[in-house]
Amino acid sequence: MPLKIAVCVKRTPASTSVAIDASGKVQTKGLPHGINPFDEYAVEEAIRLKEKLGGTVTVVSAGEAEAEEVVRAAIALGCDDGVVLCDPAFAGSDGSVTASILAAALRKAGAQLVLFGKETNDGASGQMPAFTGAWLDWPSVVNVRKVAAASDAELTLERPMEDGVDTLTVKLPAVLSVTKEINEPRLPSLKGKMAAKKAPVAKWSAADLGLAADKLGAAGSPTEVLAMEPVPSRPGGVVIAGATPEEKAKALVEKLKEAKFL
């Protein structure tokens, strides 16, 4: 039976210059958007596994209908088809509820292996792969830097740890998140771009997934982001004055003593 691989991608701002309004909400309206940069590595690894093991790769994205553009961008690279999960009932869902939506879609798609990027460039929580694995009741492995061996039944993986590298085997079905060290993403070919325009991209709602609307969105979410604030600007440095290198060195030593570093 051909292996069914799914890769989850998110449409995120292509710029890090987002604004935070007076209510503490991030405003991205008017900014250019694209596929989350970390997801590009997951897409590449999914395609490489398909090339090695056979099967198909389905791209899944939860968001507004505009997410179709990043789904088709992934198809242009070599994925086969895609699904956009869009429904007003999904708006305001926290990480856990969003993962439950993804899990329902992945079951419906018949996925046996699911890949994520390690995090997104907007929220940067890195929670979604483990959340989704929990909702599916599948094993999940995060921050994978290498797929050392692969079959349609199990994978041998490497992930970095503080004191070295973990090597572990996981049986399918499973959920993985991958780091930037795992590969070098390819560029789309003209043939791929043409194929992406014609590839099937389904749009599934809460009803299509068999999900109750009152369990979704802000009302169904156990957590809420109350406010966000920008990272404080980095303070200016200290200029060490002196006519000669020796004078500058002496002045630096005095500064370090004042700061109690010496």
C-alpha cells in the first residue's frame, strides 16, 4: 500500500516588521505573506521521502482561504495535492484546538506520516507537532535533524540534544518536526509551477471534518493570548575613549571594574 505523507504548512507574514496595536494584537494586514520559512524544510523532506519510498504527499494548511497560495507553492515543489482548512468557526482557535482541527483533517486524508517545520516565524511556539501527535494518539518526535533510515513501516531519526545526539526509531504512523539542518530546500521548476495551477486543492470546513463548531474557535479554546508586545530595542553600546590602545585598554578595565565584572 503506497505511503501517504502529509506536510503541514502555514501562511505567515514574509516580513518580521509586524505591528502590535493598542489592544496587544498583532496586525499583519497589508504585509506580504508566504509559506512559513521553517515549513520549507518539512516540504523538502516529505518530497525526499516520497522519492525514496514512493507514495504521495498531501499539503495541509489551516487558515483563511488565502492559504491556498502556500499550498500550491508546496505542490509546485513536488507535492501531489493539498487541503485548505477554512471555516469562520476556526477563527480564534488556540494551539490545542488548531491541532485538533489538523488531526481531524489528517485522519480524513489517510495520512500515515506527518511532517512540520520546527516552528512558525510568527508565533514561534513550536507546540503544533506535539499537540497534533497527541490528538492523533501517534508518537511524535520534534527537532529532527536527519532521517538516517526509512521504510514504509518505521524511521530511524537523529535529533540534537544538549549533550550530544539522540538516535531513535519510530514506527508509523507518526508525527515529526524537522530543523533547518535536515536538508536544503529545492526551488520550483517551470513544470512544477504549471502542475501546481491544475493540482486539486480541497477546502474542508468544520462540517466536512465532523467537528462541532462550539468546540472550536475562541469559545472552545482553553487558553487565550491576552496581549503581545514587541521585543525591547537593544540599548546602545559604550564607546571606550582613548588616544592610544593602551589608554583604551585602561579605560575598558575601569569600566569593567565599575560594572563589577572584575
